[in-house]
Amino acid sequence: MISSLRGRVLSAGGSSIVIDVGGVGFHVNTTPALALASREGGEASVHTTMVVREDSLTLFGFGTRDELDVFDLLIGVTGVGPKSALGVLSALSPEQVAEAVQRDDDAVFRKVSGIGPKTAKLITVSLAGKLVAPAATARPAAVVTGGAAESVLAALTGLGWSERIAAEAVDETIAAASDTEAASVPTLLRLTLSRLGPAQQSGRSR
């Protein structure tokens, strides 16, 4: 079983990347946000799981261990395939998935392509007690933002940016973003990458 990969990005786009590890190119299906964050020629580190079918062996990779753990739980739910599970993590952070399950809020899952009402309800029922949502505070929005920020920071550092530069960019992005933008991992990652820009390439080589 391949549990992680680290190497040079040969190509990235859509919802997949190809990572060169020791001269072997591994095709990894991932979220559009992580594919967007990957730069050809740069280094990437992903947590992976292999889905085995009779006619295929498919790798799925994520920037954080939490995303991988949620993915594994999702594909264990009847009616949820790898593509649908990837769709959930493309729209929601692990913290948001946990919160939706804790609230028995299946509406957020119904918004994901390929997941109908029955499957959405089954997700909340099947995952109940298996995920830990962030502790409630006087500012719930800040809790969600914190979770998204941690996921984005982990993705950026895994892709080669220094933790200091990545953290500063994430903080600046959150300060300028709306609550909705700051709570979404894909949106926050896209906005942070836009803020980092090509000028940060020198910071990644330090």
C-alpha cells in the first residue's frame, strides 16, 4: 500500500497531479484546490490511499492526514464512491464535514455532485461518532476559519513554501476575505495562492 508520496510535480491540472518519485511518475487524483496549488517542477508531498478495483488501481492524494482520514471514512459509506468522496473534500474541509455530521445536517452533502438525498442522509448516520468537530466557542465562524486555515497552511508547506511565508499569506488572505471565503478550503487556498504569486518562488527555495 502506498501511504504517501513526495517528489517533483511533472504535471498538474483539473483534479489530478503526476508526481515523479525516483523516476516513476505516479498519477494522483486529488482536489482541484491541491491541483491548483501544485506547480510543475516544484516539489509536492501528499498523503495517499489506493482504491483497488477489478480493472484498476487508483491513487488518491491529499495535503493533510485529516483529509485522507475523512476520505477513507466516506468511501466506507454505502453509495459513496471515491469520486463522490473527493467531491465532498473539494467543497468542505474535514472540520466542516465533522460539524455537518455532528449537526445531522445532510443538506451540505446534497450539494455535492453525485450525492442524492438518501446517500447524504446515510453519510451523517454512518459517520456519527466517528468524527470530532471543533469545540464550540462564542465565535463559531472563527472555529471554521481556523480549520480551513490549518488545512491550507498544511497544503502550502507540503508544496514547498516555508511555514513563515505561508502563514503570513494565509493570515493576510483571511483578513481581506469574507467569512464564507475564509471558511472554504478550496476558496481560501486559491485566494492565498493568488496573493503569494510568482514573487514567492524565491521564498520556496530557501
